[in-house]
Amino acid sequence: MKNLSLLIFIFLIALTPAVSAWNGQLCSDVKYQKSIEAIIAENSTVYASCSYRMVANSTGGLIGIYYLGTTGAFTKNGTKLWEIDSGFVTKLSLWNDKLLIGSMGGLLEVDKNGSYISRYLTRYKLYDFDLKGNYAYLASGDVFTGSEMKGSVVKVYLPNMSKVWSVNLTQMPGRIRVGNGIVYVGTGYPSGYVGKLKFGELIGISKDGKILWKVNLGEWVRDLEVWENNAVVGTGYNSTGNLLVINPKGKVLLNMSMFYVEDILINGNIAYISGLKKVTAVDLRNGKKLWETNFPYRIKVLKLYKGKLLAGGGKFVEKNGTIYSVGDLYVINPRNGKIINRISTGYVRSLATGDDMIFVGTGSNILMALNEDNVIPKKVCGPGFLLLLLLLGKKIKKL
């Protein structure tokens, strides 16, 4: 029996995939708390951004907060190709073989070698942008002292980075998505940011830059996506939130109570929503909740990959003046919400996939490249495997 156990153990070890491929870092010489806030992968290259806040004394005895960071490129095997200054990055996207970097100061365009091409500076902090054809739609804003807020939405022609139109807002926008003939803008602190002031609305803007309607939500729009040309809105404030579906005319089609939302991922008619210690699946056609799974941490980011739902989250923990990143990457069955694997990573702030690899950006400023086989469990316990164990057992008895 002891020989059988040993043989089975050796067999299982042989089936175990290799550990993570490599870890990379950016802005490694910066001493401030920093994290990988954005990742995007294309073919055999992965682009990532390290972001941090620097607090320093300013003129007149005031405290100045500077949003800084770098963006870099790595090959599939972990070789760093380049790294450039980019400011605090909120989003990365690819357009016409160029890399678009959404920095708090504006939109940057660089080539695949990391050389700057052009930029568009926003009036306020750029929190989000969306692309449609040769146009980028930028949502920038800020909250000043007290309850004073300002915001702006700009349509930019990317070939020469020129403004097509702009709309001034009385609230700070944090999310923007473009539908057919409609631009949806959500105000409030988006996922990854918080503040003291409670506010939030969804704004519909026409394709020529006119405000069509506003729906008051009373909570921050944490995330925003488009489904069948309707806006799917996830809100949050304190520990609660809502999921809403709003059509291009500003009519609310669905409004259901939800936990504090961080991310929305839509696949067909199903919306996967993550947030405060939960992930849930909702059929957007009727608002039916299909399943809900609890987690020990806030789940910040979701990604579908080869039939599995990847969910990353965690928290920051302070100990003796040092900030630590704690969290995990979970693999979930999207049909029933069951957790099928968990990888300890630290606080997952961003996710990307490409070339049979999964890239994780953490709150510890680590870019983790994981082999697919190390994340997605392989089925080894089917009838054939059990039959093999039985035959091995009989073989041992004969010895």
C-alpha cells in the first residue's frame, strides 16, 4: 500500500505544470507606494504601467500631490524592452499599431518602441477614455475644496490629436463608453478611487456633443459598459451599490440592489459583477441573479479566459508604517460561480491575457506572468484516470 501511495504521488507530480513564468517591475527606483494599475497584451508583447502618488511641500507652505509613473514593454519571456515616463496611468489601449496611454495629465500616443508620437492634454484629471474608429472620447474631472466639482468630455481625432468637440460638466466624470449614436458618461469616483463627497449620475451625450439627458443616481459610477446599445451601470458608496440598465433615451430598464461595485464584464446577455467581497452573475434580459460567490477581499478586476472567469482582488494592509499588498487571483466556473483555483499574488489591480499566458499587475508593483497551465486546472480525475489508478494498484499487489 505504501508503494502504491508513492507511485500515485510521483504520477501526480509529473502532471503538475510549471510555476509562474517570470516577474517584472517598473519604476523600481521609486521609494513611494506604487502599483501596476494597467496592463494590455498583444501577441508576444505585454505593456504595463506603474503608478504612484508623490506628496511634497509646495510654495507657500502648501502640500502638493503629484501623480507620477512609468510605462514599459516586456517580451513574452520577461525581457524588458523599454520604459518611459508616463505619469499616473489609468488605462492602456492599442490603436493602429500604436499604444495609447491614458495618463492623469492626458492621452499619450507612443509607438511599439516606446517613442513618443503625440499627446492631448486634458483640462482635469483623465480617469477614462473609450475608442471608436479614429476617435477617442476622454472623460476628465476633479473635485476641489468642499463640494466644488468640474468635468469635461472631449472627442479627439487620433490621427492628429485634435479636438472635435468638448462638453463641460458640473460633476466629475470617471467612466465613459461609446454606443451607436450615443456617448454614456458616468460621474463619481470610479473603481480604484474614493473620496468624501457623495454624488453620481449617468449622462447621455449625442454624437455631435450635445447633452441629451441626465439620470441622477446618487452614488458614484464605479464602472460602465454597453450592452445592446444600453448602458450597464455599476454604482457604489460605503458598502452598497446598484446595477442599472439605461437605454439611449435615458429610461431606466433595470435597477437592482447590489454590493459596492468595482468591475462589470459582459458576455452575451450575462453580466459578471465584482466588488466588495462578492462576484455575481446577472441575466441582463430579466435581472435574474444566476449565482453569487463570496470572497475574503474586494474583487477589483474580472477577465474571461478560455471558458473560465478570472477574478483578482485583495487589500492594502499597513504594518509599522509599511504598506503591504495582500490578495489572490481566483479561477471561477462562470456557469455556477464555483471557485476552481486560487493563486496567491498580492492585491490584483489589473489583468491581461495573451499567448497562453495570464498577466497580473499587483499593488506591490509586480508584473506577474503566469503560465496558463499553472492557473487553469487540468482535468485528471475522470474515469480514465481512476481506471489507471486501479491498474496501478493491481500491479503493486503482484509485486
